[in-house]
Amino acid sequence: KGKSPLMPLMVLLVRIKNATEQKISNLAAVVRNIEEEFCNMLKVICASCVDLDEPVDLGRTLLMQAACFGGPTCTKALLDAGANADYVSKVPPSVGCTPLLLAASDGHPECVRMLLEAGAAVDPPPSPIIDGDEKEKSGWTAVYAAVIKGRVDVVRLLLRAGASVKYLHPASGISVLEGARSHGLFGLALMCEEAEMR
């Protein structure tokens, strides 16, 4: 049998795939090193008696930023240093946001788990309806945000922790369950239905 004319193309694709995987692996190592250095600096800041519940950027505390950007190492360091897991921002544009809401909305299950273990309320009052940069998250609870954004792992964690699926969004009147259905997230809708029956 002769060689397939596609063989050189297949070999090239395998080489590209392997090179890409190596570059991704190298990039992941760089990111881990940056996060480790940042967390070391964070520990120094925490030890210098800084008020950890003081908003630093966009009305967010350091813990809110760590939870939002999915930094579990930094989230843990801040919680260990005494940052308030239930902090509710009173500063625009993040009025009403909590670390749990941000972690849930942006899909960071490890941060959600840490915040819940640290005592964050699974069903705090929803954020108020606001205008501005955070408008998309206004009026949301953590589970509502996670469902609407399709964050399956986060929804599972929040439902296990007792999050309510009976919440109605104040502006739209849409429930968590209806939100999942309207976004075509039928697996999440089923999870919510099962939680509602408990």
C-alpha cells in the first residue's frame, strides 16, 4: 500500500498540537509563579495592618478582586488574614456585590468553596439594581448569577450549600429556574428543579 496523501498534513498537525500544548504548559507555569509572587506580596500587605475591608478598586476589596479573578491562593491568604467573606460593597460601581457573587458570576468554584467554608452567606440579599459597569450583575444573587452564566460546578456547590432557587430577579421577575430555561441551560434547570423539590 502507498502512503496516504494526507499523511504529511497529519504529521504537521500532530507537531503543531504538541508545540501548542508545550507553550500552554509553559504559560501555566509562568502564571503560577506570578500568582505565588503576588500572594507573597499580599501576605506582606496583610501583615502591615491594612484594613482588608477597604475598597481598593472599583468599589471592591482585595478579597472581592481575588474571588472575581479566580485566585484561590490569594483568596485563601486573604481569608486567613481576616478579610470579611460577607463584605457588601457600598461603593459604585460595585454597590451590593459580595465576594461570593463575583466568584459565582465569573465561574470560580474553588473560590466559591473557600468563601462558603469561611462562612459567606449562600443567600445574602441580592445586589441592588444599579447603572454603570456592573449593571449586568445588578439584582443578582450568587446562584442566580451562576445559573444565568452557565457555571455548572458553581451552581452545584451553591445548591449543596442550600442556595434558594425561588429567588425572582427584581427587574425582570424571572426566577432562577426560568432564567436557566430561557438561556437554554436545561441541565442547570433540572438541577434547580431537583433542588426546589428538596
